[in-house]
Amino acid sequence: MGARILIEDPDGRDDWPEALAGLIRDRVPDIPLLRRRLLRPRPGRPLRWLVDDTPDPARHVRPGIVEIGADGTAPTWDDALTAFFATVVDPVATGWELQVARDRAAGEIAVLAKVHHALGDGLAVTDALIRLLSDEITPATPDRPRSTPDEPAGVAHRLRRAAVVVRGVASLALAGGAGASPLAGRVAGTAHRRAGVCLDGAQVRAAARAHGVGTTVLLLAVVAETLYTLLTERDPQAVPAAVRTMVPMTTRTSATVGSRALGNRTAAVSIDLPTGPMSPAERVARVEKALAAGSSAGQPDGAAAVLRVLGLLPWRLQAQLVRLAYGRRFFHALASVMPGSRRPLHSRGGLIREVYPVLPLADGVGLAVGALHWGRTTAIGITADPGLIPEIGGIPDRVRASLSAVQDRVDRVD
């Protein structure tokens, strides 16, 4: 997983790779997530961490700059990102990598970043990368979990929490298999394509207010509308009524877990995104109902508990169990909406204008969509397997059209 971090750089400086190396030497010792790699696995043992007290920039920064444009290394930003993510990060040897790309004509550079998912979830990875790059944020600033002075800690409270976990695990299990889907099948190795689309954050928030929902629900409805138009154009007679979608939800917003706490703190809700013919307003309402049902059933708590248990198992058994549960048997797409920074941040004096998240695909799952609110923008990163979704090049325009559709509050529920 990772990000494309777009930074204004009108002077077109050539020393960005060297500057990143300096930031790694100076700042990474104070950023625990970026100091870690996995120790080489040992048979019969759980996975363990190796901590780099003196990180080597050569391990993490690819040399040179990828030039964007007709005469450059990559014709477009999407092509550069696709090429960068075509090689897998080795969690033992590297853990995470950076690459500088530049569009001279636009006066922009981007730091392309990929991080092995074992190091952390989307919120933690974004926080670590911004602490590495931002002029305003001090890496050594400690993270403070929210205090909960009135939270009960007795036996009754623990029993209630245990009941929520049990109910959540049962809800995930009772959801059953996802069945067949045009979005699922054999995935062609790591040759996935990436695409990005930038939306006006104010429009997203206004549309959410108009429907009386949060931005997560609104953007999930936009994804559902996009899938409806895509699949209808592909074959109007074969459009599924719903697409089983795994929606990762961080537990870092809970009272006792700080945003910089170590590890992968992602839980999930399994929902059926409505992709059949209906008005955009009805689609928003159905998404809101489905997400609320999964959350109230304790699915995030249940998924988090399962992850904690998996982390205690020997690594080979852990890998086998994850492959059984995390893939097309149980869902057909991934969609995640993450918070970012609303205040302006800079890197080397240039405004960090947009941050596009990059999500990985699960086994046999052809689509992953990540959205990140940043400044005045909501940036959406799309990962797709070209064998399952050859239409990925047109998805950004479909997303824009879908947002316009759900903005119309006067749509009537059929």
C-alpha cells in the first residue's frame, strides 16, 4: 500500500532524491513505523520486528527522478505509479520505498511511496509519511491517545465488550460466501493498474450534508454508482444487484488507541454495495443502512479480535488462514475512506496539494478504491486488475459523473 504525494515545485529542483535521503537520516529515527522491518521468519514462531536505529537511505530511496510527459519516463502520473508499484516491497530487506517523479511543465513533483501493509494501516502510514516530509510537523512529537476518565473498566464492561466481539465475529461469519462476481476471478500477478481522480472536497462535503450522511457513506455511494454505470455498459443483462465490499475501518479513532500506535489497527465491515438500477438518492440511503447495520453488529470489533489472534500464530499458519479468509470467497471489492489534513502543509517550502492513497488488491479481487480527504481536495486512488476490469482508464471520469449524480438532492427514491 502507499500514496502519491503531490507537491508544488515551480523551480523544478533536481536534488529531491538527495533531500529525501537527508530527511530519512534526520527524521526516521523518531518515526517508529519507518524504523521497522520484519525479521526473517523462523519456522514455528510468530513474526518479529527488526528496528533500524540508523536507517540507510539507499535502502529506501530509488535513485533518479521519473519524468512525467510525452518525452519522459512515464507519459502520465498514473503510468508512473503503476510502474513503481509493479515490484513488491520486501518486508524483510526494505519494508518501504520512495521514488521521486516530476512534471516539469506543471511545476509539480510527487513522492511515490509504498509500504508493506504489515508495518501499519492506511492512517498510520499516511501519518508517518507526512511526518517524514512535512515542514510543519515535528517527527518526535508524541502521539497522545484520548483519555477516557469515565469509561468503566470492571467485569461488566469487559463482558459487554466480549459480547460485542462475539456478535461481530458471528455477523461476519453469517454473511457467508460472496458468490460469483464480474469483479472477481484469477488476478494476473502484480501487474495491477493504478489511476487517480481528484474531487473538490467542498462539493463532497456539501453532497453529504444534502443527503444527511457522512462523507464515508457519500463516497461509498459514489463507488456504487460508478460500478453500476461500468457494469451496465459492459453487459446490461448481467449487472449484479450488489457487490460484496470490504470496508476497512481504523480503530485508531477509538479512545485508547493513538493515531501513531504501532501495528496494523484496521478492522472491517462487510457490506453489499447496491449496484442495481435505482436513483442516486436511494443508493445513498441503502449504503447508509448497510454500513450502519455492519457497524452496529460489531463487525469492526470482531475483525479486530480475529487479527489480534492471528498475530499470535506461527507465521506459516497465519499466512494460510489469511489466504482462506481474505479474498474473493468473501468479498469482491475493497473501498476505504480515510481522514487526512485539512490545514495546509508544505515540504521544502512547496504546498503538499494532494495525497492519493494506493490500496493493494486481495486474492482474486479485482478492484480497490481508497479516498483521502486532504486540504481542499478529496483524492481517490484506484487499483484494478486489467484482466478483470479493463475499463480502469475510464473510471476517473465515471467517478466524477457519479459524484454529480448523487449531488442532485431532488432525486426521488423509487
